[in-house]
Amino acid sequence: MSPDLDIAMTAVRAAPVQVSWLGYFASTGLREMDAVLLGRDQMTAGSAAYFTETLVALDCCQFAYGPPDYAPEPVTPARLDPVFGCFNNLAKLNDEVLEAWCDILRALPASRLVLKWNGLHDTWVREILQRRFANHGVEPRRVEFRGPAPHRNMLEEYADIDVALDPFPFSGALTTCEALWMGVPVVTLAWHRPVSRQSAAILRAIGLDSLVAASPREYVALAVGLARDRERRTALRETLRGSMRRSAIGDGNAIARELEKAYRALHGHS
């Protein structure tokens, strides 16, 4: 269904109760939309100010992840020098994100950064990004750009990554789950809006609150500290899949039950 048709159907109130949930991270701004469902960890005391709809909290993370059958097993890199990575949409890489990443690279002179996104097959896009990194004092040789690949191949490329860097304030969700499934820990910065807290909610659901930063400075410190702790990274590479399987992230039925409770309450049932 197209976005225009979605809006048109909402505007004529095609259902007695209309709720926004997964797939849209902000307010619709439509008075006909009654509520937005969010995981409780994505909400802060001021979250309601960003929505015209009523916010309804789910007592679990709102994301579940079902990995593809062809996902390869995690591989622990043999090299010593850490490699950071981000496979998120390039539109999320604002100046604050690049500044934090360059602080991380400067703190670890032997480290590198791998960026992967569809647009990186374009020479012009790569040149713009190289200039942006150079403006922050990072040499082009330390940043590797990778373009599109079949999904299985993309997952295999996480074998080259030691620490995934989540962009902010627009954090990842599927990219975060995929990195974690491939054994790569993700460092994130949880800000005020729910969209900035998606990765934080996922990490907290699997017991990795320690990788959630509250400020850009802490974000840099967490990434640098994790990159230096090879023993911890190796342990995470070996255990992250199990952590995801045992958590609500790996239990779609639990999230379905939470959604059913919310739908019934919104519709006026006991």
C-alpha cells in the first residue's frame, strides 16, 4: 500500500480505532490517528510532546528479530587492530555523528572504519564523505566504503567488523539486530526522541545496557573502551546469538501478546 493511500484511508477513518506502530518512527500529525504504540524503553518523560497521538507503552521492546536461515555463523577476526563499522543509511550521518566517529578514530590511531550502504557504489558520494572525514582530520585510507551486496554477503561482511557504531539521533533497528546476530556489539547514544532510542531498547532487552551512552562524549568513550577490550569482544562474538534468542527480541509471541493487550484496551475491551 502506498503512503498516500495509507493517509487517505486514515483520514476517512477506515477503522473505529486507528493506531500507528512499527515502520513509522514519529507522529503522523493526523487527528484521525488515535494512538502510537512504543516499547517502554523508547519513551522518556517528555516523549508525548513529539506526538499528536496518545502514546501507549508496551511492556517489552517493540522489536522482534527473525534471522534468515542463510545467516552465516559469527567469525572472530584474527587481527589485533580494531575495525569499526556502520551499515546504516548514509542520510543518518550528520556532522555530530562524524565528529564522534573521528574522535574515536583519533583515539585509536591503528583503527579503521567500514561504511556500507547502497549509495556507496557512487564515486561522487564516496568523494563527499572522504572530504567530510578529512575536514575532521581523518585520512581517507582509514575509512573504507562498500556498496550494495546480496543479503547473505552483507551479513558475511560483519566478520570484518569488531564494533558497530550506531548513528544518532536516528538510530538503527534492523541494522542493529543484524549486527548483534552476527556477533558484533553495537554502541549507541540514546537521546530524547523515541527514534533515537531504538538500538538502546534492543541492547537493554539483551542485557547490554553498558553499551548505551547518554552523551556524545560517553559514546566515544564506550566505543574506544570496547575496541581496546579484545577479550570482551571475543566473548560477545560467541554469546550474542544466544542472548538474542533468550530475550524478547527473539520471542515474537511475547510481543504479539503485548500488542493484543494494547489493541483490546484501545478498543474498550477488558
